[in-house]
Amino acid sequence: MKPIKFNLSYGNEQIKTLAELKENCNIDMLLETHSNGLLVRWLTAHGETEKAQKVSKIKTDDKQKALEQLFETLFGSFPTIAQQAAAELFVMRNKEIKRLENYNSQLHKQEKRIISDYHKGYDALIENLKKHSENYIDLKADMITLYDQYRELLRLDKERFYQIFKEDYPLVLLALMANISLREFINYAGETVYKDVMAWLKNMRDSIMNNKETSAIFIKTEEQLNEIKKECINTSFGNLYGYRWCTNGNLQVGEYYVPEKNWTIPCTKIFCGETASYWKDIEPKRKRLMIISMVEGNYLRNSGKDGEELSASDVNNQFIITNGIDYKSNKQCDELIYMEV
């Protein structure tokens, strides 16, 4: 069956004969049609069987040599200097294309590795947060890393992140709230954090009360009671706890007590005490503190800041940062819970 003739399309030119091919020869197109076999099929279709066979044997590894052989086979002459220059440019351009393809391939692999390493680093940091969940100094450093290196990933993962830590790691959430940049960036609702932190505290205390034989200390003798009081800064507030939530400083033999460090969230502090409607300086101005919880009817202010009087509604859910604490309370057992940041 006789092959059907067709034209070679070189840009806008439709090449029908060898003469037209020579006249309109485009180095790029000539080498390309040779490489993809279209030139051999065109020659065969136009009855140039001998030339087609010779062209099919020309190897494409060396573009310049291939160009010379194509010109000699097709036109009986070598390419001009301009055509040779174009061939060199073609070779250089193809080398650059291959280089870019290889570079993009390597870059894609590198990007995948970088992304994988980034996610592994984030997962490792989450494990560190669990490991450091009772050490605020370490958590403070972790939160700086979380903000500096992983905040965009945290933004995508914020719901899962919160669920990981809300049940058993209240100090992790407090450390996050204490980092103002991270707190503002991730924007967890203060009322939600407050509710979950205080729920954890209640559950922990209920567990102590329900298992006081193992979780609390039973005071058997006066001597034991006196030793306990020696360990406490002030028996009136914040340091002694009986089976009742507050002892009013009257802890007795035969009662259970829980040291403050076992009664509150790790690395936080409690103050209890009646101040006779006067401001009491409980933390000096040089300390930066985050207020976690205060009972309604009591007030606090930054140390020595006249005219300021913050109520529980101003404090709870807000996690405000103060410089020192002046406190005013009318009840002995009301707790002010805070932490140094």
C-alpha cells in the first residue's frame, strides 16, 4: 500500500518537498523531527526511501554531528556557519532543559524531605510537651520553639493539638497562654481554656479526696503536726489543706492534709487568706505573673498600682499578666490561683 503523503509543519510553513525543506530549514525542527521519527516517515511518504533509510541510521547523541549528517544526506552539503551556530544553541538549550528537569526533580525530592522533616520536628515537639508537662521552664522554651518554627503548622492542627492536651496536661495549655505572641496567633478562646483547666483541677482534687488514704497525709501525732507546720510558710493560708478544702490554719491531729504542691496545677501557686479589706502585697513588682482564677468578691491589682481594682469577672477567662500582685480578700478560704511567667 502506497504511503499517504503529508506535509512537515515548520512553524507557519507547510513543507512539501526537499527543496522547500532546504529553503525553510529550521535547525530546531529538523533535529526534533529526526529525533521523533517524523522526518523518516515524511521522506518515505514522498518516495525518498534511500534517504529515509540513511536518516534512520543517524544517531542523535551528538547533535552537531547529527546535523552535519542530515544536511549531507538530505541536501548534499554541510550546514552553514549560522546553521551550525543554531545547532550549538539547540544543544545548549536542550542541556539546560535537562539540567532544569534534573534540578526540579531533585528539588521536589528535597521539598518532600524538608516537609517530612518539618512534620517530624513538630511531632517530636508535641512529645516533648507531654514529657515536660510538669516543668514550666522547659515548656516555656518549647512554646518559643512552637511559635518561631511551627506556628503555621499549629494553625492547621490547632483543634487536634488542643484535644491532645486539654484532658491531662493543663500546664501545657497555661504555658501556651503565658506566651502572648503564641496566644494571640493561635487565638484559643480564653473561656474554653479556663473551663478545661479548672475542670482538670477539680477532678484531681476529687481524686485526692476519694483516695485520701493514699493521696493525702493522715496526721497521727502532735509531733507530726508540728513538723508539717515547720515546712509551711504560713499555716493560715495556702499551705495546709485538710479533708475540708481549707483549714483556716487550724489543722488538727486526726485530719488529712495535702501539701499545696499536690493540691494545685504543677508550677502554679495558691494564695488563701482574709486581708481585712486592705491590699496585701503577696508578690513583688519585679515578678511577671499570669492570673488563672479568682473568686468573686475579691480583688487584685498590679503591685502598687493605685486606682486599679480587678474583680473575678475581669480576671477569670482572661489570663491577664501582672507585674506583682496586691490582693484584697474577705474570706479565709477563697483561692487565688496564679503562676510566675
